[in-house]
Amino acid sequence: MQNISLKKWKSGTASPGAWICLSEVHTAEMLARMGFDWLCFDLQHGLISEAQLQTLIPAISGTDATPIVRVVSNDAGQIGRALDAGAHGIIVPMVNSAEEARRAASACRYPMEGTRSCGPLRGFMLDGPDYLRSANAEVACIVMIETSEGLEQVEAIAATPGVDAIFIGPMDLCFGLGLVPGDFGAPAFVAAIARIRAACAAAGKAVGLFGYSPELAGQALKDGFNFVSVGTDLGFLRQGTASAIAAAGGLGQQETRKPGGY
């Protein structure tokens, strides 16, 4: 097992990815072939079930995209199931303390470094016994900072052994700071981002961001974020459809509402 994306993050190479919200395997495979370094299958807010990972992850296995899964919560059983399905990285939402970060990291690692139970069906199928020898070093444990509580503990969270990266959820972080979601220019939000990035730099950990739009994602990559979601499958479908309708001179009544990040 080799996690190419994790190596890029650790080397400081900018790494764009995409968010998968839909359970359609051909959509996932198509996006994986578009050049993204990684795809995140979203079990928390996406329309994807745990069972559907069993077909979605194999659908991109013939590409260079690293499969990552955002689980619903910081639950060892959920994390283990996603890893057994073939995920090379786990994003854990709403991590608010170093102890919660330690639990997430432990669930991602086999003993003696962690508490993950042994039964990697896909790992054994692809790599045999070598999977067990490489998994602890290659699986990425990524925790999310998206609350005021998490922000106050970010230095300790970033320093937690076994945590490879911090991923920022900008909309929930706005909520946590008492801001209107999407108010990314607010001084409190800008200061929060700076604090998270400083904590990651001090701990030698990668930092990622959910890109609210392709333009903001591109700027974040230029600004030094290690990995950034450029958009979602649903968002790409919406944007592509809107462009096609506009190119055709307009067809009927068009959607005018802002997509809101997804």
C-alpha cells in the first residue's frame, strides 16, 4: 500500500482533490481520471452509505487518485469499516480536543500504535500480508477543526501523535465563531485560519481546506495549503450544466440560487 497523496502533503506539494457526495460509481471514476490527487467520499453529509464504499472505492482503484473517506463521527467501528473497504485516509469531523484526536488516530492504526482490528478484506486482496506491514505508515488520519472548542485546542490537537493533518470545515467554523456561514473575510475567521495553520506548521502536520468555490480553492493552494477540495461532484454537475445552458443561449427558467459550497 502506498499513499501518494500523504507523501505529497508531507513534502509540501500542493494537492488538489474533489469531494464525492453522490453514490454513482461512473461519476467517481470520471472525476478520478480528471487529474485530482485524491477524492473524498463523504459519509457525513453526502448521499453515500457505508455499503456503497464497497463499489465506489474499487471504481477509482485504476487511477492515481487516493481514496479518502469522511466518516459520520469519531467512531472506531466506522473508521475501521471505511479502512477495510479500501480507504487510504480518514477524515474525522468535529474533533474538539487532543483526547478526541488521539482516539481517531488510534482507530486508524493497528497495534502496537493503535487499536484498529485486523480484517482488511480489500487490503489483503490487493497487497496480501504486505498491507499489515505498511498500513500504519500509509493510512492518513485527518481530523477536522470546525468549532470554537476545537480552535481553542488546536495546538494540542495538531501535536497529537498519529494525526497526520488537520482539515478545516469553513462553514461550521463560521457557525462556531458566531459568524454568518460564508463570511470568510471576517477578522475572526481570518485569525482562526492563521492560528490553525500556525499550529500545523509548529507540529509538522499538513493542513487542508474544503474549498467553498474553485476560485477560493485555487487561491488556498497558492497560499500554501497542502490539500484543498476544489469542488464536489454535485457542484461540478451544476456548473457544467449551467455553462452548457448558457452556451446554448439559455433554455427555459434557469436556477439562480447560489449553491452554498456543495
